[in-house]
Amino acid sequence: CIRAVAWILLLVSLVTSISTHLQAAEICVIAGDVAGLQAALDVAAHNNEDDVLMLQTGYFDVPSSVELTYYPTDQHDLTIAGGYREFQNDPCGGLISNDARLTTIHGGKTIHLYLPIGAGSISVRTLTIAGVFDPSSATAVSIAGADNTSGSVRVSNAVFSGNVSVASVAIFLSSASSVLVENSLFYGNATLSGMPSITATVYRQDSAFCMGIIHATFVDNVSTSRNVRIENDSCRALLVNDIFWGNPGGDLDLASSADAANLDLAEISDLDGATISDVLTLNPLFNADYSLSDFSPLRDAGLTGGFVFENGNFDVFGNPRTQNDRPDIGAIEISYPIFAHPFDC
């Protein structure tokens, strides 16, 4: 079984290292303003403050030659969050929804968010990043730093879809401190390189927990090797309430010590070497949008969390996370399931 003490240490480590300071510069980005988005990233990189980029709901159509970048010269935190709208003459004064689909950055050549050497973390939430295509040798979407940075990466309630790299991985998440992915959906990402389409890694040289993948769904990502690679130098990963399914080339490449509970994946051998509990190998029965059908065996099959880890308040589509006694496995919680309660025929 999974060790509760280790889970507590993981939760404390992740929350402590990723938490945003109370004082931060808030920068509003108007929907569709790609130049304004890059300008906001540039300001955040050099203003010597923790920054929150508040993106209005809408569609940011990035030209195919544009590279969105964040290369900070200071050691502060960056949060990029979607879901905002105009309210009382403040262009980002209201939070309209926690649905990641309502704020979309689409297209462009690359998106590279770089962790500074030393302190400073990056958090992305309530946002869709889609259709990034790099025809050269770079990663399409990278939220990462050098192996001597102490900053952390957190991805919450986000969608990554249709991002493609020709000669590298499509999505790369890395840190020398910790990586946390929660309530997020990864689908249709691809690489032509023979590498995994998605890689998450932590460069820490100790045996503590340093990575959490909680309520994530990885489906229909394409590569010629196993699609999702999780690798840490010597620290451990925690995988809970996740789906790895239907990824051509294979679902999961676990090159790390890990504890895994209440997962669903096609090949249980993908977890060789991990400490596992209640792992399923059942068809999730997805709907077209990768939500679970009412007959899915993954409904109400997740761990409840609360004491040793958190499920979050919302799923990736903004639905309340736990709607019955137990949460659903994966990034999306079933809303108002038809057969949630018995009835007379």
C-alpha cells in the first residue's frame, strides 16, 4: 500500500515550493492580443516582482512563426491564468469560469517558459495551449529550467492538445525542485522524433517525493515510443487518479521510482518497479471530449485525498471535482450522472 507519511511529505514539499507570494504584480492581457501577451511576459521577466498574468477568456491566435518566450533575469514567480473577463471597468476584474477551454492560446512555433537559475517558479492554470508546431529541432511547449534551478513547475486545470514537434518532444515539463500536474488533459500531442510526446522530469538528487501527477488524462498522443515519459534522477513520483490510455506507441514510460494508485492504463507492466495500489486496465469509455460516459468504470473510482494530497476544487472543465462520495479518475468529473441513484423501473 502507499505510505501515508511519504504522501504527507510530498504534499508539504509541493505546496511549499510552488505557492505564490501574497504580493504580486497583476498584468491583464486582453483576449486575442498576442503582442500584448508577449509584452506581459517580457515585463514579468524583468520587473523583479512575482507576477500574475491574467488572460481574458477568448482565443489568442498566434502566427506560425511566432515564439512566445519567458526568460527571466530575476528570481521571482510567474503565474499565467485564464478565465478572466471585464467587470466594473476593470478588463480583468472578474473570474468568469474555471473551464480551461474558454481561454486558448493556439498556434505559434514554440512556447518556452524558462525557470530562472535559483529561486522562482512557474504556474499555468485554467488555460488551453493548442496547435503549437515546431518544424525544427525544438520542443513545441517547454516549461522548464536548468538542472541547477530551485524553482518549481505547476500545471493546474489546463489542456494541452495538438502540439507537435518534429525533432524533439512536444511538451517538456522539468525542474530541479518539483513538478506538479493536476486536473489537466493532454491529447493529440505528437512528435516525429522517436522520443516521447510528453516528458516530465525532476533533477533532484535525493530520495524524497518530487513529482505529483494527480487527476490527469493522457490520451491519443502520438509517437513511435511510449508517449508519456516520467523520469527523475533519484527522487520519487506520485501518480494518483490518472488515465494513460489509447496513445499509439504506448502509454507510459516510467523511468523513475514511483508510488501509483487508482490509475487506469492499458498495460500494467508500464508500472514495473513502482509501488502500486488499485490499478485498473479497463476501457475508460470516453465521450468525444474525453469526459467519461455515464457507464465508465472509472466513475467514482478515485482516491478522495484531503489529508495526504488534494484533488482540487474543480476539474479541467470547471465542474466541481467530487460530485459523489469519491471522485472520478482522470481530468474530467462526470456532471450529473444519469444513474447516480437507484430508481424504480
